[in-house]
Amino acid sequence: MRKKKQLPILESVEISGVAAEGKSLARVDEMVVFIPYGAPGDVVDVKLDKKKKNYGEGHIEKMLTPSPIRIEPFCEHFGVCGGCKWQHIPYDYQLKYKQQQVADALERIAKVELPPISPILGSKHTTEYRNKLEYTFSNKSWLTFEQMRSEEQFTDRNAAGFHIPGAFDKVLDIKKCWLQDNLSNEIRLFIRNYALGKGYTFYDLRGQSGLMRTIMVRIVSTGEVMLVVVFGEDNPAAIDDVMGAVKERFPMITSLMYVINLKVNDTIGDQEVITYSGRDYIEEEMEGLRFRIGPKSFYQTNSLQAYELYKVARNFACLTGDELVYDLYTGTGTIANFVARQCRKVVGIEYVPEAIEDAKLNSQVNGIDNTLFYAGDMKDVLTDDFVREHGVPDVMIVDPPRAGMHDDVVKVILNASPRRIVYVSCNPATQARDLQLLDAKYRVTAIQPVDMFPHTHHVENVVSLELRDN
């Protein structure tokens, strides 16, 4: 085999900015180098891992002079688990970089006339802000470089935690995760230790066997708690033993459920979810509205910040009470039901049939009778005929997935020509691309970034567009 060429160490490199996927960047001669876990102002030696003509990728081999803005990460798993990559950067700087990320995407990609971008709305809570976390059990825990160098023998390789990025069969055993209320850690550690004490097997991700597979914990602002335990074997006695122990130890769990998943992948969308105790849903609250969340339901994972996001979308919609609103990519109808009291009628469209059933249920639970929901692929459901049947909307609210809107959907929107469009996006780059397509008929009138995920590079952005006069 041809020996792989060793790439050099770049000495005394100053990190100058941030880049995509939470990485930092430095410029060395004519080359841009992308470096994870760096902070602007760091002076470091960088070991190159990949080198192309105009760019390279590397990691910090040695810290020479830490950036004056660099702070101590609060999580012991920082740099290994792959999450919360900006813990070493103060939150006010994180917001500054996210604001810049939105500006760069809209200016470089959209290339349309833009109003001033409003200051980003930061999250009130920067830890324990998630209402949902999923953990994986594995009999092959990931060993850190420090552990491997220690010469210690690790005979117990069972883990309950998160997948290592780029290694589907390796799981980092998590001691404490700061993303959710600490009850989540208590539940995970109890199940981990109870299962080990009983000799129950942890899942072998390569061999596709083992009892303990995954758990999902949901804790919402109402205080209600859902736990879904996923087992990889159909072992009624062991399952009842684990579930009974969890119920006794955590009586505050309002929805205790389990799944027997014998298929290859971890998704439970096509699996039967069995309620062990309590209800088969929990409820989130927003402005007096109750939203039912089942084990397969989608709901924004930062409840408090989702409220701020939805208020921005509603304000941008400028509703007076007489509008017909289309809510595209409605999910479980959260935005649709949130704005329903301020308009005449809302028509929601979503790809996932189960989500549409949740949307209908949420309208029913809240006594909302001016919503209609349809399931199907957006480009197939939203057609010119659909608009003729249901009426030309006064306002369209769109909240597409990261890939943005399909060209056919954009064409129908342009043909329908609603007076106003509110575009909610989790990916400013694809949002910018779509704004360029909409520029033929629309002008951007307001831009509001919202931070939903502190300590990550992810940012939501809401744009208001108005129909041009000519």
C-alpha cells in the first residue's frame, strides 16, 4: 500500500474568525484553514489533516496564546461528544457570530435589497434549554485519547450517552449533560446502573443485538415528563422489570412508555409505542394554548425560545383578523394554531401524516375551529389548483426544512402572490437562495435572527416579504 503523505504542522497561526459548522478559521499565506474548537484571537500550532489547493482542515496541536475572549468550557465532555462546540466562547460573542452568519448568507447568496438586520434575540437560558434528548446504549463505549494513553484496562465498555460524530457504532458514556433539566441525567444514570446491576445487555450497534437500546426524555415547561425506553429484544420479564423500577424511582414521569425495536435503525416512527403508565402524551403551553406532544410528535426543542420565534412570525404577519393564512410545513400545527385567533382562517400543509393528526388534535383541544390541515409532499399538495380551491392567501407563513423550498413550491407562491410572506428558516443559506427566487415579486421588509441553540453555530432567521407594487 502507498504510504499516506504526512501533512505539516503550521506554527504560530492566529485564528481570525468563525466558519461553517462551528469551526474557526485562519489564513496561512493563500490558504484558508478550518479548525474546530478554536476562538478568534487564539495563536496556535495547527496539525493539518486535509490539504487542498486553496483550503485545509486541521486541529489544534498546541495552544501558544489563548484568545482573550476564550473561557473555560462548563462540560467535562466538551470537545469529545461533538455537541455544544462553542462552550469556550462567551455567549455575547456567540450571538455576534450568529448575527454575522445571517448577514453573510443574505448578502452573499441572496444579493437582493435588504433592510437593516435587527439584533439577534438571544436565549434567556443557555443551559438546560432543551425539552427533548435522546440517548443511546452501547456495549462499545468510545475511549478518549487520554483514556487510551493511560494504559488502564477498561473491561466495562458499556455506555449510555451520545454517538461520536462520524462513528455510528461508538457511543460516549455521558456523566452529565447540560442541555436538559438535570432530571434527564438522573433518569439516564439510574437506567444505566440498574440494567448493569441486573446483567441486562447493552446494544451491540454492529451485531444488532442487546436489550437496552435507546431512551428519549421530554421535559416541557408545564413540568410534565415523558420517557420512552426502546428495547432491542422482546424480553417481557426484563422489560417489565426495568419499566417497573423506573416507575417506582421516578413517580413524576407523567408519560412512561416503551418500544420493542428489532429492526436495523433506531427510528421509532414505524414502531408501536406501548404506554406503561400515565398518558400517551404530554402537554406544552403557550399563551394559554395547550399543545399535545406524543412520542412521535415534532415540537421545537427550546420551548421558551420557540415562543419568542413564533411571536416574531406573528408580528411580521401583521394580522388584523380577516386574513386567509397558509402555513406551509406546518408540522404539528404550532404556528397555525398560534396565529389562528388573529386571522379568519389558516390552511396548514405538512408532509408527515402523523404530524397533521397532531395539528388537528391541537386545534380541537384548544377549541380552534378556523384551521384546515392537509398531509402530503408540499410540491404535490400546494398547486395552483389547490390555491383556486381554498382561496388566494393574504399571508403565507413558510417554515421549511434545512434544504429550503422546492422550486415548484416557489413557483406556486409566486403565482398565488399573497400580500405578505413570513419566511422562518433554520438555514440562512437556503433561505437566502429562496429569497433570490422570490425577488421577482417580493421585497424584503424586515429580518430578525433568533438563537434557539446556545453554544452551537445553529441560528434561526425570520424574514418578512411584501408584494411589490409593480
